[in-house]
Amino acid sequence: MGDLRGSYRAQQDQRWKDPFYREFDCFIPTNYKKIIASVFSIPLAQACIHFDTTVTSVEALEDGQLPVCVTTSDGKKQYFDDVVVTIPLGWLKQHKDSIRPLSPRITSAIESMSFGRLEKVLIEFPVAFWESAGTDAESCADDTISFVHWLSPSYATSTNPRKWRLECVSFHAFPEPYQRNILLFYTFGDCSTHITSSIRDLQGKARDHWLQDFFEPYYSRLPGYAETCAPLRFLATEWCNDEFAGHGSYSNFQVGMTDAARDVEAIRHGMPERHIYFAGEHTAPFDGLGTVAGAYTSGEQIAERIVGSKQISGTTADGSVVRNSAIVR
């Protein structure tokens, strides 16, 4: 997996490089809180944002000659010159008919592209028992356990009879001040569905007990474990339970896809003739697919395209006045 604090991808195939990413692949040891606050500051101050509002349809009228109509669940209709749809691929796959008219090529691309079910479970311990005494993440990197992979575990038949594979990352491998006594587990596919469906209605200790029963067979086999190292708390994502995430995580390329690159390009191109565009990780540059950075880049690129399509005077190519644009997310 490489150095979790940021691996230089010098050997990466040249065709997948994008100048935006500077040829670096970094693991952020904290979270995106400060980044999101910075990005969100301008729209929060200058844009009209509707929270807790569900969009039911986005409709282009008269082949782009009229504004795009956005309808919400309360029956209200609003009209915009341009609409950027940033809804996740999983939701699009289940609600293609909510965008009208959707071109046959984009419809085919949405149906063809695959969508993953990655979930994460963070487990905090009183100590990083899996590290040898005195190990320092900077000076003794070779002695630091940063990544563990259970390929096909056969010793937890009561909780994992199908031997789902698991992976985890150690937050203790980070340099100070980011070191934490935390293991971040990654789950995939049917394993993710099993976990999220099992904890959906559980709260508090009942939820923690279920997660402990499931994951203990794995972390307890790491070196240095003892009963005194019992977890302090758990934090689990539930994308598979999230309607607006499409009951999954992000796009991927599974066996059987035949024209994946052109599918991505078709959605990325959108329907500019109807003033409807798409943004998100599933429309990102190929090097950024499935990533937060890729989603952000796709939004910037669409914004540049929309601005570039307008005249400096503030009118469209046909001379009509530019009113506003909407982002549906």
C-alpha cells in the first residue's frame, strides 16, 4: 500500500497522470473539515442554498431554448439557465427517469458503470498494542504496522462464514501530532451490506457490542493483544443505508465492463445543448475517479465550461440574459 503518509507514484503509467494531482497520492490523517470549510465559505456567503430539500426531477424544456426546470418534493418549481447534477452514481442508477430528457448515450453509461459498497469502521483502543515498544513512525518505519490484509479468514465462522476479506490501516503509523490508537477497517461488497444492515437499527452499547463481536477475531490476532486492550469506541459508516448515496459508496470498474472510459466521458460531457451537466467522482479525470479530490476537480471543470459558454457581457450566445445556475446534490 506504500507509505500511508503520501507515496510518490513515479512508476505510474503516464497516460493516467493528471497535472492537477501533481503525481502525488496522499493519505489525509485528519479529515476534510478545514478543506470543506474553505471551499464552502464562498457559496455559503453568496449563494442561495436550500437545505433539507429533495429534488424530484430536473427537466430541460424545448431542447434547451427555455430554462431548466428543477422540481422539489414540496411541489415547487424553479427555473435555471444551467443545472449541475452532483448526485452520486448509485442514486443516478436508481432514478435515471428523474432527469428528463436523458440522452440515450448517458443512460447507457449510467447503466453500464459499476458502483461499489465500500464501508469503513474505526476502532479506538487504549494503546496501540500492535506496535512494538518504543516504535517511532518516522525513524522505525520498517517496524511499524501500517496496513494489514486478511485475505480469506476461516476462523470466524459464526460471524463471517463466507470468509469475506478485510483490510485495516493503523492511525498509529502517522507522524505526530496525528498518531492515534486507531485501526481503520475497510469492508467491501456483501460484507459491507451485512454489517450496515445489521447495525442499522442498533444504538449505543448494542451497536458497539455487535461491531466488537464481528471485528474482534481479526484485531485480536495482531501482535501484543491482551484482554486489557479492549476497544474504547467504534465509528462506522453506513453508505449502504443511505438513500441519497445510492446505497453504496463510489464508482468502480468491475469485471464485465466493456467501454468504461467512454462511459465516464459521456457522463462527464453531460448535455450542454440542454444546459444540464454532471459532476462528482464518477465524472472526474481518470486519475481521480472514486476520490474526493476527483469530485472537487470535476466541479471546477464544469464551472469553467459554464462560465466559458457565456459572453462577458452577461448574456448567452443567443443574446438572452443570464439568470442563474443551480447545483443539484
